[in-house]
Amino acid sequence: MSKSILNREWHAANRMPAKATLEQRLAWHAGHAANCACREMPASIRAELERRGMMPDTLASPGAPRRPSRG
Ligand SMILES: [Zn+2]
């Protein structure tokens, strides 16, 4: 069982629009971080996702900070 850090299937199904709005970028990166670890999430996107509570609980990216598990 081999697992690449680049999730080709996810990328094929989730193309970032050429002129993505902030909403689209946030949604894309939230989905991306949960499914693929080919690149790090920009700090500004991460901050906005956290501010909105949109950050996925489970991240595929090894470099992403994890929330401490509670209780
Ligand atoms: Zn990716």
C-alpha cells in the first residue's frame, strides 16, 4: 500500500478556479489540507480558517499544527 503526499484523485476532482474568490480559496484549502499534503497552507489562509472555525479536525499535511485532543 503506497500513499503519495500528493493526492492526485483529490486534485483532479477539486480544481482551484483561475479567479477564485476568498470563499473559494478557503473552501479549497480546507478540503485540501484534509486530503492532501503536497503543499503547506498559506499562513493567511490558515489564520482565516481558524478564525472562522473552518479548519478540518484531521489534516493530511504533516507540517500543520494539530489541535490537542480533549478528554
Ligand atoms: Zn495537494
